[in-house]
Amino acid sequence: MNEKRSILSADVNLLEGPILKNLIIFALPILISYIFQQLYNTMDVAIVGNTLGTDSLAAMGSVTAVFDLLIGFALGIGNGLAIVAARAFGTGDKELLKRAVAGSLVVGTGITVCLTFLAAVFMRPLLKLINVPEELLDEAYRYIIIISVCLAVMFAYNLCAGLLRAIGNSIVPLAFLVFSSLLNIALDLLLITRFGMGVAGAAVATVIAQGVSAVMCVIYILKKTEILVPERKHFYVDKDLYADLLGQGLSMAFMSSIVNAGSVILQSGINGLSDPYIIAAHTASRKIFMLFNLPFISISLAAATFVSQNKGAGRVDRIRRCMKETYMFTILVSVVVNEPSFLGILKV
């Protein structure tokens, strides 16, 4: 136990202490992180709408579902790979943790390269398939293709953030994301209004800002969290470990993408109306929906890290209590979030 505690240098100890309290403390920075991550595209939408007009806003809005699908996939991969690292952390085995990190880099990079290639090749046919209006197609393509070919940047941040959360540190990823979100706004204004890059400028601003947050995370890990820095010997291929990483990474990626895949189908119907005002209105309402969904995503991710660490530590009792308290918390938040809607229905 003492050996295990010697590497427990995280902000929140999920292996000991009150479960729900620690879960909420751990989930709050994740929630705020997700809010700021949503601000990337939301601020792009707001600035484009106010500076370039309805047609440019509609061009971005026509590919919002595709944007969310790509980001959701990258986010899911990072979180899925981090589950294996969290489990290794729970065992207190430094070598296993370093091998899990090394394997995450290899598996995650491979998946991201394949996804980037597919997106680059099939993006324009996909936009035609989802009925992006012809007059908006070129502008929409310029925006989404920049995001697509730079998926590695999105993956890098989400993997680093996931690994830090795997050892209980959800504060540092938040701090870096807040900084990069503010940088994204400044770059949006600079590239769109000063350099006249249009919607492509919004995409470039997003990639640069996310890249800065990724670099900051990497520097922090190298300097402050030695247990997450693998050496060359940790990169040897362990078939069981790599199979676990691949399974966790892909399963979380697909789970993160299922709703967004359905939204792509819905986007096809919205785009088929060929009305820029309808597409723009759908874009705005979609952002509001995503904000209300964030508390559930955050507590779920916190619970996943909790379960992984405690599974590694063999604490089945804490896992069962965690799931019970998480379900109760989710029900309570659902009632609070939906109360205005219920009252509106009753009034009608």
C-alpha cells in the first residue's frame, strides 16, 4: 500500500475517501474543460456570423455535425486509451503505467493517421452526400478540411488530458484549455477580420489554439509527471496490452460518435432545405443542446476514471458504490436541467 501511495501524486485521490464528493470535485474541471472546448466552435460560429454574414455562418453550420463527429472520435480515442492507463495507475505498477502510455501513443497515432487519411479523401463526397447546398459547398469544405487534416493536433491534446486525468489530475488540462480558448478567440478576430481568411481563418485559429494547449500539456507531463513518461524499453509490443488499448480506444471513440453520427443524418435533412437561415438557426440551437448535455458527459468520464483506477486496485466495493451514487446524481441533474422544459409543457 505504501508503494502504491508513493506514486499517488494526483490532485484527487479516487482510491480512497468519500466517493461522490471526490467524483464531483474531479468532474468539475472536466465539465469546465468541455464548456471551453465547446467554445472553440461556438466562438467560431459567433464571430463568423457577426463578421462574414449569414451565408458564411450557414457554410460552417452545414458541417457542424461533421465537426462534432471528428472531434468526438478524437476525444473518445484519448479517453478510451486513458482508461487502460488509469487501471494501470490503480495497480501502483509504474512500469505497467509507462507501457500503457507508450502503447497509447502507438495505437492512438495509428488510428488518427488512418482517420485523417479517410477524412482527407472522402470529405468532399461526404459533404455532397449530406446535401450541403452547392453555393455553400466550397466555403464549407475549406473550413472542415483544415480541421480534418489536423486531427492529430486534437488527438494529442485529448490524449495528454486523458492521461493526466487517469492519474487524478483534471485541473491542469483545464488551465491549458482555458488559455487556448482565449487564444482561439484572439486568432479568430485576427485571421478573419484583419487577414480576411474567411471561414478558413476560423479553422486555422482552432487548430493553432488546440495545438498550443497540446504542447503545453506535453511540456507539463515531461517536467512534472515522470510516471507518465515512457522510455524506449516501454515501447515493445505486448499483444494483450495493445489489444486492450485498441479495444478501449475504438469502443470509446465509437460511443462518443454514435450520437454525432445520427446528427450527421439529421444535418443532411437540414441542409436539404437549402435555406441559409434555417441552417444557421439549427447551428445555434445545436450549440445550446450540447451545453446542457455536458454535465452528464463530465460525470460519466469521471466515473470511468474512478472505475478504472479502482479495478486496478481490486476495490470492487468502491466500484459498486460509485455506480450507485453516479446514477443517483445523474437522475438529480436530469430533473434540474429539464425542469424548465417540463414546466413549459405543463403550461401549454
